[in-house]
Amino acid sequence: MGQIEIRHERNLASVAPKDSTLYDGLPLTSLTAYSLFWLHQWQLRRSIEAVAVLNWRLFPKKFAMVGFPEYPDAFRTNRSLLQGQPKYRNLLSGAASKGFSLNERGMDIARELIQLLGVPSTDEGQALGIANQEQITTKSPRQPRSIEPEREMERIRASKLYEKWQSGVMADRDLIHVHALLGIFDHTPTKLRTKAIRDLERSAADLHDEDALKFLQDVRQSFPQALVGKHD
């Protein structure tokens, strides 16, 4: 079967559980890193509620409420998020009030689990993502590569941020969609952030796509914080 998309947090209920024999011996923090990775790929907010639901859907043996398997155990997810913080396992950063994001070590753990578990799917076997080789093996979200302008423009127009821009409803809270558009994470350094948007601008210029160029210009003006790394 083909791939379908997760477009909203409500769609998380369609995610099928993984084979428990594959993850039974894995730490909760690693499983949570896998969930955070896919929430980012789907451009969803990485709130504790979203992580708890996805953990429960993917790994019910570990994250379902004891005695009530039809409900997620948010306490267990919260504990795994706390244990994943820099002073413990050092896989992620964030807080319940702002959401959570993987660091480079957490990304490595998530990529390893993609090789073991594959991508999430529905109960009918439809893939909910693509585990391409670049996604699994590269340690930086934007490594030098051969850029195909047509493909980049298709990606822009398929993004949630472009959809919001066309409707005139871009807002500060859409920073997460900027990250998804540029393929960056909270730990991505400034150099790679600026390269990511310049690559898109170059592709748009090569195709004389004035609409895409205007969109990217508005992204620069509306989200300057997205182009500056936190640790630079």
C-alpha cells in the first residue's frame, strides 16, 4: 500500500502499534526519541500530550495505562522526557510549556530505531513516512547534496507553512513549520540554517519562481529567529 500523511494531532489515533518483541528491551527514552522524530517529520507540535498519545499508539506495552490499555500513560511519557534531558540521557531538550526537541544524540538514537522498527504505519499497512537513506544515515539534517530545483519547489508548495502563507495566516507559533520547511532542529547551527534557506532561494531563482521567492523572503522577515542557532 502507498504512503498517507499525518496532517493533524487527531490523526495520531490512526497509527498502528509496533511489534512488541522488537522494542520490549529498549529504554523508554529511546522509544520517546523515535516518537519525537516522527512528530517533527509530520510537522506536528511536540507537546507532552502529542508525545504521550504517539508513544501509546506505537508502543502500547510500554506506554499504555496499567489496567486501562485503551488509554495512554502520560506520567510514563513525562518521566521519559525528563530522563531524556541533558543532565540525564542527553537526548532532548524542552519543557511541557514549550514542547520538546531532539538534539543530535537523540536524532542518532531515532535513526537507529528506524532501521529496527521501520516507519510508522496504519492498521491497514499504509506507511506514514519515508525512511530514506539520507534520513537514516546523515548526522546533520542538511548535508551537502545535489539539489533538484523542481523537487525543492514541490516540497515548498506541499509544506504547511506555504499553505498558511497563501491564506495570509502565518503567525509566530508557526516557527515549528519553518523548522520543517528548512529541515532543521533546535540544535542546528546558524551556518546550516542559513544554507538551508539559501538553497531554497537558489532553486526558486533558477526556476524564475517569483511566488516562491516572495514566500521565502517573507519567511526571512517573519521568522529571523529561525536562522540563528541557539548555541552559536
